[in-house]
Amino acid sequence: MQFTSDNAAAVHPAVWQAMMAADAADAPYDGDALSRALDSRFTDLLGRECAVLWVATGTAANCLALASMVPPHGAVVCHREAHIEMDEAGAPGFYLHGAKLLLADGKSAKLTPDGIAAAIDPIRNDVHQVQPHAISITQASEYGCVYRPEEVAKIAELANARGLGLHMDGARFANAVAFLGCAPGEACQGVDALSFGFVKNGGLGAEAIVFFDVEAARIIRYRRKRAGHLQSKGRFLAAQILALLEHDLWLANARAANAAAAAIASTAPSRLLHAVEANEVFLACTAAERQALRGAGFTFYDWGQDAARLVTSWDAKDEHVTALARAIAAL
Amino acid sequence: MQFTSDNAAAVHPAVWQAMMAADAADAPYDGDALSRALDSRFTDLLGRECAVLWVATGTAANCLALASMVPPHGAVVCHREAHIEMDEAGAPGFYLHGAKLLLADGKSAKLTPDGIAAAIDPIRNDVHQVQPHAISITQASEYGCVYRPEEVAKIAELANARGLGLHMDGARFANAVAFLGCAPGEACQGVDALSFGFVKNGGLGAEAIVFFDVEAARIIRYRRKRAGHLQSKGRFLAAQILALLEHDLWLANARAANAAAAAIASTAPSRLLHAVEANEVFLACTAAERQALRGAGFTFYDWGQDAARLVTSWDAKDEHVTALARAIAAL
Amino acid sequence: MQFTSDNAAAVHPAVWQAMMAADAADAPYDGDALSRALDSRFTDLLGRECAVLWVATGTAANCLALASMVPPHGAVVCHREAHIEMDEAGAPGFYLHGAKLLLADGKSAKLTPDGIAAAIDPIRNDVHQVQPHAISITQASEYGCVYRPEEVAKIAELANARGLGLHMDGARFANAVAFLGCAPGEACQGVDALSFGFVKNGGLGAEAIVFFDVEAARIIRYRRKRAGHLQSKGRFLAAQILALLEHDLWLANARAANAAAAAIASTAPSRLLHAVEANEVFLACTAAERQALRGAGFTFYDWGQDAARLVTSWDAKDEHVTALARAIAAL
Amino acid sequence: MQFTSDNAAAVHPAVWQAMMAADAADAPYDGDALSRALDSRFTDLLGRECAVLWVATGTAANCLALASMVPPHGAVVCHREAHIEMDEAGAPGFYLHGAKLLLADGKSAKLTPDGIAAAIDPIRNDVHQVQPHAISITQASEYGCVYRPEEVAKIAELANARGLGLHMDGARFANAVAFLGCAPGEACQGVDALSFGFVKNGGLGAEAIVFFDVEAARIIRYRRKRAGHLQSKGRFLAAQILALLEHDLWLANARAANAAAAAIASTAPSRLLHAVEANEVFLACTAAERQALRGAGFTFYDWGQDAARLVTSWDAKDEHVTALARAIAAL
């Protein structure tokens, strides 16, 4: 019973169907009909004009988005526990040609205007210090916590006031929107570029980089190719994304994953280290308790010495979820 | 009737089946059983110990392979018309952190020891000039011409004598092996790293980087992740590759594509600009002739002012090939 | 009798005096009075508003100038024998983060609009090919030949029409102006950034990067520091430059060097491989003849198998020049 | 009365003399007799075989030294307040092609084995996280505190055990050695590369990078040129360094600066924020007190809200030092 990662989950049947429906040769790279449909599809969905590029991974999506905002001599403000800092093998340093990540603090891996200001206010405005050029926030955060639209708005306001770009790592954007119950465009209002994740939510290998600055997208197309991320059979990536957007399948999938996490969380409210707002549960539990859970057939990651990370997927099986909830309650 | 690119062709049914068979969640990234099977599978196939990484594109494969050989202050010798020079958007400059491509000449985009020596002999051995660290050859070449094992051996000998690494861009390695009729390992004997292409040959989005230097592979795993090319559902890439290797499907596909090219070429031997040894036909023909062909329903690229490039795929339809051959003969 | 390089010549006494006059501590880096005087000094000299940064070397000057024009995914058009291509150890690849040099042809290492167009016209305007963002020309060229103002104007016109920046490597700008006899601003009219050389012309270790785009200079100040080129005792670099500009000492020095080259050239007009317009003489002569010259006490570089490069300096001694002229005449 | 920075101090007369004595043309770059003398001079001084490159700045020295140890996908452990992190404009990111700085804690900006371990132990040994490849320590530290030989030895031991390189930023190495009273080689025992500073200690614009790994130096010569730091009149940099080494002038200068700092510190022991072991005094004092000092004619930097940084130079005038000491005592 797998609660290790939504990364490893199965591909949604509708995605398989859409991919196979795209099998007949069309134009290579992103010249095909499906890839060309993305801009208007996302513009409709998000209610703001945008230009959209597919890539295979969230790391590529984040880094190409940031490359549109940050020169090699600049910096990105992000949370100390942000994925781009902790788990992307230094990809921002590669894609941004040596630009820096400035680490800020905030509860549950969410940034706040105060946390951001604390990180950047001490920077002297002189050539000896690396100057910030962008802020990156994660929706939902690395601890499965969701920025409310007004929280994003305040960060966007700060970004604007300081002349910084605003990037949203939306590897779990779907889970955040499902939680908020708002229009998708509200969950990323004020953002300049959004990494809109599909792989963790029923896709196979396709993420969307949504540029609300259309000229930025034009330039990043060169960067995508230069990074080896312009796949020649790109129609299969576009097909995945479109299939998940169709009939709001992306939201249904995210709701299913969120519901599974909520079910698990509800049995052990006192053990929760972070509010469970998306599809991740961080649970205080001892090594012995984790061993007991594993002995009962559940797989998951340890989180430090005293906690476990449980991640639910769009295809979480009810019986697995129920079993896990019971096992936790019984600890 | 599409003769534009093997890049745009359909995915082989066996590849679809293998991917769907891999749908059940396994370990993320390359920890799954399929990915872990690659090293031994290729070691068997090529008859030399190797370590293998999948990536989605040939550009990423080439650049990561070269990154194992060339420091940022070094250079790669390649043909003036090599894909890494002409069509990868400067990706080598990105992946190699500013290293240089040294352009050499040679018939039909094939390098020779003499051509390589002419490019590197004038380089003074001092710090003012960028020193070569590797040679990259393309099997089959950008003009669909195939290095004979003894030609590769001579280049490998030169590489050895000069202390240079040897990379083979095998985007169409399958077509080369099909043409040579030799063991696959013979077609890349002496090479340090091989980009073994599958996308043009029935795959969806998976290429193999074969490192004959196993320690190099260990390091490049970091580089792959750092480049955003470590897909979280990597089992689907491994599945493609393994499916194409199974029962030598890769060779059957390549033979089909080669045969289609040969059939087309045979009708107009006097128009051929390069020997047709793989799945590409470069045909002298006027603008009017090209218009005639297009009028008859064939799509392809112009190649300069006076030529056309016709590429055949693993799934080339007999009736299309026959129709094209006739149309050319009738010009 | 040294005719190897103007790089190795002595420092002009006025430069020593100015440096020692700047010895008393002032603000560090470029906050001192001398560094702050550069902008207006060069604006006066060149008749166009500009912002000026000192650096120690021509390589740093060229690369920082180009960094203001060319993104990492772009390219610079330069002559196949340009210093940035041949003799800067790949520094443009380093400073431009992997951007490419596109090599163009032209007589005596001078570019022409036709030569530039021949290099860039074949580039398809798509993401697979690296797009040019700037042109770099060398005044005087690597063969000591000088662009006439109207030649620069035509290249500037082309740059404008194509949306490219225009950089001038003026390592020997002084020699070019001395030859042209025009106002210095005329010799670089239409240029966006000029590497104005002083080291080869009586300086110790200071070159000026002249940005006619003042905002570009603001950004490059960060890049200069990031490259380790913001010296803490920058007043000594500014002092060198100001000393050489004072009373047009830079022109007097260049005239002296040019005159020496002209004197040498005049004795062997039939041997000249390039017009002698600055302080370099490229002379057809056999290995035996070179040996004879060396036997007579002259030092210089071979230039390939059949030529010698003779470079004169601001402090060329009349008797050495006369001796060399005679020795050549006597060959 | 300047206590702002040793960076801005005058050049020692012996340095001027040595530079002028080197005026006659010699070989360009580092082919001159003085540059060629450095290896053996430092080998004698430090009692270990080494190869030495000059560069103009400490930033270039640090980054080129680190470039010999850290691949683009790696990291350097340094103190959170190290110069390479705080004041070099992201130069390590540039020179190391995007490698990361891992920030560790320690009193008075000195690292300890425990502080280093705390920074690197949590790093999982997998491709998702950037792995450390080197440690960089500053001798004397950014707060003017000196590593005892046994402290360096313990860090070197840790570096060895973990397979990490060890770099010492010795911008104020002279002050550290003067404080320790030991042989210079003892103050950097176990170090792989040392940035040996001269600019803050009576030089004009020359630092030495001392590589105890001679092969590393060979490679970094290419990197130096590629960074535009190979000055053509390099003999003037070598001359500075040799002049300061002659008769241990470097130590005499450092002792003078240290003595001045000690004199200032002795008047206000209760205000000292860090032990005064080199030529920097960090003094607790209010804004009003700082204003009073400035009113009395002293210049220096604020250090946050409640402190001042006072730096003494080799040429600190006794009457200035005495005046400052009295003014502080009188606060």
C-alpha cells in the first residue's frame, strides 16, 4: 500500500487514451495541433492571457519559468525548504547560470511578506551583494499547505513594490485549487509564471509552464530547446495536459487525493505537524510506530527522526486509505 | 504522405503495450525495476560493460554524454554540420558551461582522422586557445551515411593518441547497425559514450545514454537531475527502450525505414547527393520539381535551394513509398 | 630588439606618475574621485554620452561589453580570426554563459556587411538554431587594418536593421584613430560598446569599457564584480587611463608605434600580407629569413609557415626600428 | 582619519620600487622571470611544494581556487558570513558554473568540524541533493579572528574523511600569521589551495593563488585566462608579490596593522564583539557614539544598528590610532 509519493502513481486512463489518439504523425516538436491549442485552453481556464510551454518535469518547469525573470547575477527568494532549494540538485544554479537562491523562513514552508522582507531587506544595494530579482512560492507548499488568494496577493504586492518577478511552483496546484474551491485563476492571481503540475495528478510526463508575460514565453522557447526539453513528439505531452483539463479531470483527481489525505489526517489530529490542506500528511510518530506501519504493509518516507510523510495519489484505493487510517488510529 | 521527419512518426504498438504494462506504481525516478534492468540489458547487447541512463531527447543525451568528457574550458571536435552544432540551439554551450565546438570538415557529414587533425593541429598548446577534450561523431551521419567499424576504429585511435574522449551521436544508430549488418557493439567499438536513439525509431520519448565508463555514468546521474531530465515516472522511459530492444524490434524498425529510403533512392540514382545508407534521401531537385512533389501530396523539407530531404520512418507505408518513388522517377 | 608584442612594452612615465599621485587612500573600488571622473572624461572625448568601467584586461573588457548585448542562448558574429575567437581561451563562452560565436569572413580580419550577412542569413528563425544578438568588430583588426568611419557605419546600419548590438574591440583603438586622423568619436560611431585599450599603448593594467547605453553599464557593474574584476584600489586603474588621455598622450603613443610600423613596412612593400595601418606588420618571409632576422637580434612571432608578425610599441626605439628596416631590406 | 578599509590603503614604497624595476619589457603574460620565480619562492616560504598564480583580486583568487575542487553540480561549505557568500556578488556561482554555497555556522565567522557536519550531515546521498565537494575557511575570519593550526588541522581531517577539498581564503593571511607567530606553512597546514592576499597589506593589485596540488594549478591557468585575469604585463603583479615577500615585509606590514588594532581594542575591552586577533575591531557602540566618532574625524563602516567596524592598515599613523583609541575611551 503505497503512500510514498504521488510521483509514482499510475497514469489516468483518459491520459492513455488521449495519448494514443495522438499517435498519428503530426508536425514535430510543438508544431502539432495539440501543442498549439494550449495557449487558448489555459487562457480560458485561468481567465488571463497566457502562453504555455510543456516540459517533462517540474524541475524543468520551475527553472525555465525562473529563467524568464532572473539574470545570472541575480537571485530568487524562496523558502528554506522549497523544492528548488532542497530537491532539484542545484538545477536553478544550472538554468539561471549561477544565480542564487535567497532562503526565507515561514510556517509550513509558506512564505509571507514579512519572511521575504527579512531575507532581502539586509541586502545592501551595491554591486558586492547579489540582488533579488524574483520570488518563488509553492502552491501547495512542500508541507501540503495552501496559500489563500489574499496571501498570494500580498506577496504579489510586495514583489511589485520591489520590482521582483513572482513565480509559483504549482507541482500540486491542482490540490491547492481543489482545496480552495475557487476559480483556478484566483489561486495564482498576481503570479508572473506558474509551473502547473500534471505528473503527480494522473499525467505521465508533462507539466505546463504558464507565462502570463507572453513575450517571456517567446524567449523561453529557445531556452527549452537549449535545455533538451523540446521533445520531438511533443504532441504526446500536450495530449496529456489537455486530457486532464478536459471536464476538469485534473480537479477531480486532486479532490480524490485530497480526500484520501483528509481521511487519514482525521484519525490522528493531534499528530499532525502541518495543516492537511492538500494530499500530504506529516505525522508525528516514533521510529517504532513507523516500523509498525511498515510491518502492516504501508510504504512511505521518514521525515526526520520523529515523523512520517504520507502522500496520497489521485488513484488512492479506498481500502488502502481506510486501512492506513485505522492503523494510525491504533498506534 | 509524410517524409518530413522520423521524429514525427507514430509510436510502435509494442511500445504502447510495454508502457501500459508499466502503469502500476513502482519506485519513482529511476529506482523502478525496468530502469534498473537497463545496464545489464545494454551490456549484453553491446558486449561491453556499460551503465545506461534514459532521457527524453537526443539533445539531452548528447549533451550529458559530452558533459562526462569536456570541462567548461575545453572543446569538442564535431562536423561542421553536426546536429549538436546546427540544430540543438546551443545546448552544448549550456550543458558544457561554455565549452566550445570545434568544427571539422568531411564528406557527407562524416569526420575522418585527417579532418579532425586539420581542425585541432593548428591549436597552440597554450592557455590562450581552447583545447579539445572530445570528438563527437554521428552514426548515421546527418546525411544518412554510415561509419564503417574500421572508420570508427581509426577515429578512436586518434582520440586515444590525443587524449580525447569519443562520443557517438546515435540518434539513428539503429539505422546504421541495420545497414552494417554487424553486431551493435561493432558499430560503436572504441566509443566512450553513445547516445542510442529510440524516438526516431518507434519510441515515444526515450533515448539511452550508454556510458562505457561506468564511473562517468555515476556523475552524470547528478547532471541529469540537475538538468530536469530525471522524470519521476521513469519506468515509462525504460519500458519504451526495453520494448524496442525485445526481439530486436529496434533493428526490424530500422530495416523497414532503411528499405523505404533505398526504394526511393533506387529510382533516381543520379539525383542523390549522398549515399543512401540509412533512412534519409538527399535529392537534387529544382524548386519546380519540389512543388510538383508537394502538389502530389508529399511533405518534406527543402535542403537549400536545389535539394530536398526525404526521411523515411519505421512505419513508412509501402503505397506511400511506391508513390513517391514513381513521382520522383517521373520528374 | 623586441618586436614580439606591444603587450610587453614598458609603462609610460606619465602613467607611473599618475599612479603614484593617486597613492593616498581614497574610497575603495570605484568610489574614488578618479574613477568617478571617467564618465564625463570619455563623454567629452567621444562626443556622445557614455558610462565607463575600467578593467585590467582586454579579454574582460570584450566579454563584459558583450554580456550587455547577448543572452546565454544567443550568439555574437565575429571574424573567424577575431581575438575573442582565437586568443581568449573561450572567455566569451564563460562570460556569456555558453552563447556562441558565429564566425564570418572578410579580408584582413575585417568584417563587411556582406560577410556578416553570409554568416547569419542561413540561420533559420526557429528555436533549433542559435540566433545572433550582436556583432563584434576589431578596430584596428587583428591584422592591423583599420575600419574607415563609413565602413563602421555600414555595419552599424546592418546591426540596427537586424536588431543586433554592435561591439568594437578597440585593443588598438588608439592606433586606429591615429591612422584615421579623425575625431575619436568618428572611429566608433554607431557602436554600442567599445573596449578602449590602454595596456598596449603605455598603460600598465587598465582598459576602459565604454558603454554608450548607460543603463547597460549599470548592469555590467554587477557583472564586473561577479567576475572578480572590481579591484579594490581601482583608483590606480582610473589614474592610468586619465593619464593617457591627458594632452592626448594616447594619440601620441599610438602615432609613435604606427610610425615605427610604417618605417619597417616601407622597406619591403612587396612582402606585406596586409596593409600596414596600425602598429603591426605581417611580412612574407621564409623560415631561413626569419632565422636570419633572429640571428641579428630581433624577436617576433612566426605567423604560420611563411610569415612573421612584427609589432611595434609606443616606446619603439628609433635605432631598433631602423636596424630592423635595414635587416628586412637586406634579406 | 581612515579606518574604513585596508582595501583603500596606500601602496608600500618597496612595491612601487619593485614595479618600476620591472618596467623593461620582458615576456608577456606570465612568461617573465618574476612570474616564473613564484613557485619556488612560495615553496620555500610555505615548506610544501606548490604552484602559484597571480590574479588582481581576492574574489578571483578565491573562485579560481575553488574551481579546482568543485564541479558545477557540487557545493562548497562556507560560513554564513564568509566573504564568498556575502560580498563577492555571486562570483562563486559564476566561476563554479552554478555550484552552491552551503552555509554553516560558527562563532566569529570561524567554522568548526561540528558546524560543518551540521551543514552537510543532513544531505541525503542521492542525486536530488547537491553534494559538498569542498570547504572554504577564512584566515583571519571576516571578524578578524584567527584559526589556530590545530583548528585548521581538525577541519582538514574532516575534509579528508569526507573526500572534500579544503580552501583557505587568506585575504588577511598575513595578519593571521603575524598573530600566530608561527611559520606561514603552519597557518595553512592541510589546506589544498590558499588565496594569499597582498592587496590589503601594501600591494597594489596582486594576490597569489597557492595550489598545493600542482596539477590543479596547471588546469586553473586555463581558467584564469578564460576569466580575463591573465594580465599581459603580469610581471608587475609578480613584482608586487615578490617585493612584499622580500625580507618578510608582508609580516612587518601585518604586524603594524595588527598592533594598531590591538591598541584601539585595548581601550575598550568591554565593547569588543569579537576577539581582536588581526587588524579589525568590531565595537559595540550606539548610533550617537558613532556620530561622535565621525564628528571627530574618523571614518569607518557601521556594522548593523549597534556596532562599528574599524579596520587598520599597514600604514596606520600612530597619531590617528592614538586619537581613535582616546576617542573611544572617552565615549
